[in-house]
Amino acid sequence: MIFRKEVITSRNNPLVKWASSLAEKKGRSEHKCFIAEGEKLTLEALKAGLPLTHIFVLEDKSEQILERLSEFQNTDCHKSCEVILLSDSAFSKISTEKAPQGIISVIKYLDFFSNLDIIYKEDFFILKGERVLSLYSLRDPGNLGAVIRSATAFGVEHIVLSSDCADIYNPKTVRAAMGSLFKVKVSYVGDYASFVEAARANGRRVFAAELTDGAKSLSNIELSSDDIFIIGNEGHGISPEISEKCTDSVYIPISDKTESLNASVAAAVFMWEQNKL
């Protein structure tokens, strides 16, 4: 690590402006980097050996934070990472938190993130025996982050997303995932229907999580670790085109005192059930 002694105070400093641009998708896409706020996320990223380019530290909290970063000072994979002190004004230009913890890391896009178009079953990219969950048109970044966190807890190794899902690198997603983003494989697919077809052609059952006519109760299905559940959009669920390509539709039996579960909660229930195998 390279520890810079000078303190940046200007909100218009080029480095500060560059880092602040990463809060938006346009900036992230241009620079292929994203931000992770807070000590826990930064330490998780460092321990995982991720490619951090910068760590911004609030001057007022620098003594304690720099002491914790010092253990990574001579790590080969972090030797080019710059640790930079910022004034409160400059730090707030980058931060997206209401109550900043005084540390923000900038990380290059992760290697295991994929953007794939599946046209033929020969292009199928899921490893044999890999536990998979899929999300269709899930738009809320907080929900996406919560699903990623639960996936790590329940042994899911690969999350497949439709191309219109929330951005995996949105600060709200990163925050809600609580470091789990660094521990699970994520893929976006452009042709989602072909993904479902390829999964079934490779011997997997694909279940649409929805309460429709003919849907089966989760409690009545004998699950396999190869099964894939699809969690749909928060408001509109899963499109009929996709549902028709699935093995079956399945629902979680709940009390009649409520209509439905939050998408991230439903995903956690499905993963928990499958993890009991």
C-alpha cells in the first residue's frame, strides 16, 4: 500500500471528483470500478485479495483506521493501492451514506462477474453440481444485495440475473450484500429465455416462484440441489413467456393475513429449504 501523507481538502480535486462519479452507473461503467463504504467492507475486500485502487480515509478518523490497514501494507496484491486522507468536505463528496464511517474503498470490477448471451445449450456456463439461484427483473438494489447476502449464507454459489436487474455495483447493492458480493459468482444474461432452456436441457429443473393457477406448494416438492428457483420482479413477478419455459411454478405457503413476501425474503426461504438437503 502507498500511504499519502497530504490531506485533500477540495471537493473539486480531480481524484475526489473521479471517485464521486462511481456512485452513478455511468461513472462505474466508464472506469470499471465501484465503491464500497465502511470498515467491514474494506477489510473484507482486502482479505479476499480484491483489486483495490484507492482507499479514502476521513482525516478525523484516520488514526484508528490506518492502524487497521497497516496489516495489509506489505501484501503483494495491494502494493499499488493508494491510501488517501480527506477532509470532511472532500469525503462527503464521495460518500453515499447518511452516517459515513470514515472509509471508502475503490475496487475494480470483479473477475467472476459475467455478461453472457446464451443462444445454444453448448454455451451453458453453469458448472455441474453448482448451486444456482436466478433473479428475473429484480429492480431494487437493496433487495439484490439482501439476496446476495442470503445466498452466501445458504450455500448458493452462482446467481444468474436477467439483464434488466439492478446493478450489482450500485452502492446500495454493495452495502446490503455486506461483503457477500466478494464470495459468490454473479452472471447477467441477455437472453433469459435461452438461459432457462439451457438449464433444463442440461438436466436441471427450473421453478418459477409465483402464486398462479396450478402452482405447487414448496412444501409438496421433493427438492434437489440442482434445482434452480427464479425470483421475479417486485411488482410484476415473472413474465408469462419465462414461466411457460419453467418446469413448474411454485409458491411459499403463508398466512392469509398477508398477500405476499418481499422478494429478498422469498428468495431466502427457497434457498433455506434447498440448503437442508
